[in-house]
Amino acid sequence: MCIRDRYMGSSGFNAEYMGLMREVRVLCSSMALAIIKSSKGFNEREKLQPYAVHYVPAISLAAYIERIAYFAELDMEILVCIIVYVDRFINAKKIYLTLHEMHRVILAASLLAMKFYFDDPYNNKTFSRIGGITLEELNELEANFLIEIDYNLAICKREYKRYEKALVSYALINVNKM
């Protein structure tokens, strides 16, 4: 069950849902910071194709993750899977990600997490609209991401729990900073 369906009543937004959205924003911000910090120390380079863009997107990374989570109806567990996938991508490439690439890397990881764990995921055309890029760009990102992580989408329980614990701890540390 997605975040929106779990906490929305027939009358629309409720207090519990609004509180949850604050938690999701904290988690998304923490997730974005954790991803950027995890790539520190790796090599910087000119461009990471096909992820590089010539400008930093106007939407913050946390807001972008929140947008994807909301419109793609992702649940908290999928957000943890996205972190695992991005970490695998960073470690496979041994590169430092910049804000020029992060949005597209997150989008590709989100798409793959959704496809791997949902029985009836959105199609790429719908997901490209959610992410604000063309279908062709999304298809290229998806194929490239899969190759970079060696098609390794399965996450064992121990690995999942380790990332979940780290992410929740990181979110708790940063909750008062928002």
C-alpha cells in the first residue's frame, strides 16, 4: 500500500497524513544527503553520461524524491531500496555524484525499484512524466543503470535492514534541522 492510500481518508488530507508527509520530507532530505556523502572521496570527472545535465535542476533533490514518492505511489520500503540501488551504482562506478546528475540517478533507481517490487508498476511513459524527462531519456537511464549495477536488483533481508537502520538514524539526527 502506498503512502498516499495508507493515510488518506474519503475526506482528503488528515492530520496523520500531514504528519507522515513531514516524516517523508525528513527521510527524503536525509536520503539525498546520505547519497551525496556516500560518493565523497571518489573521482570527480567531466560528465557522467547519460546522467549529466548542463544545469542543476530547479527542484531540490529532497523535493524531487518526495515528488516521485507521491506520484509513483511509493512506500517507505521502496525508498530504502532506492538508497541501496544508488549506493550500488556509486560503488560500481567509483565516482562522486554532483547535483548535475543526482536527479536522474534517483529517477532511474526509483523506476527500477518500482518495477522490481511492484506487481503492476507504472509504465516508462508515465514515469518519465513524473520525473520530468522524455521517454527516450528515461529508457536510456534505465538500461545504463542496470548495466552499471550488473542487473543486481535483489536485496537480502540483512542488507535491507542495514540500510533501513542507517537511513532512519540519519533522519532522526537531521529531524530538527528542517
